[in-house]
Amino acid sequence: MKRFLIGSLAFIGAMSVLFVVGLIALMVLASASRPTVPSSVVLELDLEDPLPEYVLGDSLSGAFGEDPATVRDVVDALEKAGDDPRVKSLVARVGNPGSPAAAQELRDAVKAFRAKGKKAVAYADTFGELGNSTIGYYVASAFDEVYIQPSGDLNITGLSFETPFARDAFAKLGVTPRFQKRAEYKNAVNTYTEQGYNAPHREAMERFTQSLFGQVVRGIAEDRKLTEDVVRGLIDRAPLFGQEAVDAKLVDGLRYRDEVMAEVKKDAGEGAELLYVHKYLGRAGRPHTSGDTIALVYGVGGVSRGKSQSSPLGGGQVMGGDSVAAALRKATEDSRVKAIVFRVDSPGGSYVASDTVRREVQRAKDAGKPIIVTMGTYAASGGYFVAMDADRIVAQPGTLTGSIGVYTGKFVTEAFWERLGVNFETISAGRNATMQDSDADFTPEQLARAEAAMDHIYADFTKRAAAGRKMPLEKLQGLARGRVWTGEDALAHGLVDSLGGYPKALELAKELAKLPADARVNVEVYPRKKATSEVLSELLGGTGENSEDDVTSVSALSPWAPLLEGVRGVYSLGARMGLFEQQRGALYTPMPQASWE
């Protein structure tokens, strides 16, 4: 028996060694046979669906194929391709590129690519069909040429935002929304407490919509060499049939995909091959990989205490205060890092978690490490809180930003449960132990305490924002009150410093780090993305090292995982709606349901 065990162990050991050797050999072989960029290339880009801002390091999406291309991937690929003589042109299918800010980031990248003498062609089977495709066409207009197939339409009918109001529905259910907010423009709770737009809510949303609409009209007019009045008139006439769009000079022709592709390849020259943008980036590599190091830290999703999280398969994300703070701390302490670019794409969330991140931004600045925030789709409420102490803030013209305000509260469900015949009894110790329970209303003393908390948080927010923006408190308070702004309006009011995206932030990072404008830099993401093997190890029960490098978390892989993911999804939706932010106050601004795709 003893010999058998020794022999078995020896066999297992030998097989393990062979497995490792074989694995190394396969890795070497794979590296040697890695595909290269052909000598003549037409880049192909699919913008049929919105691009994610960031794929969290704990995502398993890469284990089942390639990670989805992100906004930064496209920006980097087009920057690299602009200087690559092998790349002749770009062809893109455009559908729903995402938010106005994401659209502007893509438009900027396409224009920079064209500025280097490269041709860019956009096509769609149709822009919208039965839906609104104003933002999709807005992106397409930045290309040299735009085509749709003969059966397609151009549904550039403008922009609209729809907000649901459910006060009466809650009343019918026996549910009483009991919320406090600072101040009158803080509209996150209006869905529950109002039955329509009140005056401040309407004022803010009308200004936000008109600002965005003006940006879209100007962009289309400039790119298609039309006047703004003509573009506004065409939008008011839309939807346009294919030939009407051609006659209006919004589209260059009616062609099917195969005809567009054939023409693009012909223009590129004999032997030109199509290559998707994300594959090109994987083969050619990113720009900015040598020289002094610039750290890139992401803060994406609703702000929450603890670690950043996402669905293991690449779903929605939560910006964990501990995770982002740790990444900023690492970048600050790394002597190689000359400056930090902090990408914020968040509607806000926890006041405490937002302050955890803000503190590390402040510490980076105090340590002499320049920190530049670049804002994505939104950096509002808690998303603005984490950004306001940066040396510089960069936003896209369409970024939803500001919303300097706070709310808290709960749903009182006592009458609802009574109608169902459910009775809750509570035994507690402490006068306010049940303050956040939903089966009883606030007492007068508890309500006074909640109001005091709102005053405290709002005063802290506005005071810190005024200091961070070097603005008199009275002026800042006039811009706060929970009001949202576009990035364009935020610049005019001094809430941000510049308009642009990743390239502008990198330019400012070099400037503040006292590096030459043309200096080569190495942009390094903090924290590094975890390898698939590491994520799998954690999913299967491995804990890894308990260090600040471990700044993400994943769900346990178990038979209960689908159920837990479902519960988490419901909770995430509720959290985004503000249902669970009842303890200290929520720095959160929702994005209304928009019609622009």
C-alpha cells in the first residue's frame, strides 16, 4: 500500500511537471504565432450598441472570448492608427453609440484620426427606423462620408427625456415616501414625491435639454457644412426617407453594406484587409507605453462603501470607495508616477464612500502629485464630490455634472402591510433604534434629526466644493442646490476647467507634471487588470492575499449564484433609484429615461 501511494504521488508530480512544461511551451508558441497587422488595413468599428466605459478587473468576460471594447480602447486605437502607415481608413457601422458624452468622445477621436489624413466612412442600415437616432447620426456626421441603405430612414427627431412620477401610485398602495433633500433642484426623489415636474425640476431639465440640443445641432451643422437654422429645420421635418436625407445633404448616398465595404477597400488600394478596431489595438498595442508614467484610475458606477464590484461576467459596476481610494493611494505613493488621470463616470451614491475617495484625491494633490479628472457620461452628486478637489476637471460638453446636493429618507409601508393582513411587531432598545424601519413613520424628533443631517451634509458638500473650485461660497451655493448642468454650462459657471476627454486630460497631466507637450509617456492603469486565472481562483474559493492590491470583489461561484445575482440585480436597481440610501444621505442623481438613440 505504501509503495502504491508513493508511486501515485510520483506519477501525479511527474504529470504536473509535464503539464507546466507543456503550458509554457504553448504560451511560447502562441506568442511566436501571434497575429500581426497586415501591410494594408481598413479598420472596422461596430457602434451598433453603446461601448462600456470600463471593464472591471474582476470580470470573467475575457474567459469566454475577448473583453468588450471600451470607450478608451476606441480612442487609443484611432490615435495609434492615425500615425500607422499600414492603416488606410476607417469604416464604422453606427447605431446607438450611447450617451451624448460618449458620442462626443467618439466624435473627437474620429476627427483626430481624419486630421492625420485618414479617411473615415460611416454607414447604417437605417438611422432609427421606428426609434430616435439623433445621437447616432450625431456621431456619424463626424465622418467624411455617411451612407444608409435604400430602405433606410433618418430619424433625427431631436432629444427628449422622460421622467416617471409615481406619488399617486404609492398612495394607492398605502406607501408613503418620506424623504428630505437639499435643495429644491435635487430631483432624485421627485419620482416618489411628485406627480409631475415641479418648477425647479422643469427649469433644470429644460435648460439641460436645450444645452445638449444646441451642441448636437452645432456639431451636425459644422460637419455637414450646413447652417444651424437649416439643421434645426431638418430635425423638425424628420423622420426623413433615404432620398430626402440625401437631398438635404445629411447623407452622401444610399448604399448597402457590401457596396460601402467594396468602395472603402477599393479606395484603400489592392490587398487592403478589414480588421476590427479592437483586434488592431491588440496587435499593434496602445499608444503611450514608454516614458514617464501617468497613472490612470477609474471610478465607474454608483458610489458605495467597500470594494468595487461587477457581475463576474461583465455586468453593471459599483464604484467601491475602498477600491478607488486604494488605487489612488498606490498611484500617489509610486515614485514612478508623475501625474494621475482619474476617470469618473458616476451618478453618485454614498456620502461617506464619496468622501473616502475625495480624501485620496486631496492627499494626492497635497503630496505634489498632479491629479486631473476626466468625466464620462456623468459625474454628478457623489460623482462630482469625488472630483471637486482635483487640480483640473475635464468634461465633455454633454457630461451630466454638478447636482451638488443630498437627500435621505425612507418609504413608510405600514398601511400597505395592513391591507395585506401583515402585522410587524418590534422589540427595541434605544429611542431611535427603529428610525430607519419602514413599518413606522418618523417621530418628530427623528424627523428633526434627519433634517439636521441634511443640513450638515449639504453644508459640508458646498463648503468643500467652493474650496476645491477656489470659488466664493455664496457663488458656489447659487450653482449648487442639487441642480444638474451639462459640461458646457458647468464650464461657463466654473464647475469644470476644460472640455474634452482622455486626450485633453493627458495633455493637462503633462503640463502640470512639467513634462514637454510632445513627451512620450506611459499610461498605466491602477490597479492592474486581474488575469482570468486569478478571477477563477477567487470564484472557486481562493482568497488571495489580503492587501491593498486586492481592490475588487466577485460573487462566489455556487449553486446559489444565479439566485444571488438576481437579488443583487434587484437591489442594484433599487439602489440606483435611491430606495436603499437611508442611513446618512445619498449624493445621487438619476439619468432620466432618454429618447435619442
